[in-house]
Amino acid sequence: MYTGIVQGAYEVVQLECKPGLNSIVLELDEERTRELQIGASVGVDGVCLTVTAIDGNRVHFDIMQQTLELTTLGQLGRGSRVNIERSARYGDEIGGHGVSGHVDAAVAIVAIATPENNTELTFELPPALAPYIFQRGFIGLNGCSLTVAGVDTGTFKVCLIPETLRITTFGSVVVGDRVNLEIDRQTQAIVDTVCNYLREHPPGAE
């Protein structure tokens, strides 16, 4: 589990592509690698990956085929930068919302607006996920816990403060870039429960 509070953006320094599996190495810093162990889970652009090896501040991960197909991690190359969050520990401050690292879709940025001291990003909204995304609801984008600022037909919008742009990869995105989207699991559970109940007990039915 993660909190959706990204701890920094770090570089892919090595990439090996094999049939059905990519292996990457990230250059982290001392704080991010402190007490990190092989087998630990790390959020990489919002995707839960397992540490397979540690060489100083260089941390190795494997990315399986399904993850390569569903997320943006298959597009990574040497020099790419990714958002990183270590998994939450009991007693940690939860500044965002619960994020599982299980991505639902990779969605494209369709518009970027930059009013003074703000950045507004508009994303495509997959129809299957539309019931779970609503104004002021939580959403995970490349591992960042963000609040939905608006929803329109086929799109949704979030607003980013300068600190978010500084510490994450969102400061360098352009229209057409794709990001990993994770819907809020509590929202999903509530919406699905209500929809299932209404299907079984339609209004007006005896």
C-alpha cells in the first residue's frame, strides 16, 4: 500500500528487454534506499514493483508482460524519469489516500492549461472507469494522490501546485503523454455495491 505522496522522480539508468519481461535499474538516493530490502514493494509511476536486487543506490526491478501492456512502463528507456514512493509503514502519516499500485488504465493528456501559479491537466476518461471518477473524488495518476477538479464528457481534470510539479515528473509532461491511472478502491467498492443492489432491486419493483 502507498499513500500517493510521491517522494521524488528518479532516472532509469539501465534497461534490459527480454521476451515477456523487462528489467530496469533506477538510480535512487540514500534516503530512498535506506533499509530497502530485496523483495520490498516500491511504487514506480504508480505501479507496484518488487525489488529484485540492490547495488548501492541502484535498485533493480522486473516488469512482467501484463504490466508492460497495461501501463506506461513498457515505454521506459534509459534516461526516463519515474515517480517513486516507498511502501507505507504502520505509523506513517497518510497525506494522500490509499493507493494499491494496481493500475487500471494508461490515459492520455489531452490538454494543459497554465493559469498563474497553477497547472491544469485534462485527461481522457475511459468509459468503463467513468462511474468511479467524479469531482472532488480521489484518483491516482503516476502514483500521485490527486483530487479530481472537474469531469466532462469523456475527460476529467486535475490541478497541480508548483511543489507537485517540482518533485514529480508532471513538470515536464506534454499533450499526448500517457500516465498510469488508478481509481480509488473504496469508491469502486461503494459504487459497485450500489449498482449491484439496484440491479437486483430495481426502483418500483415489488
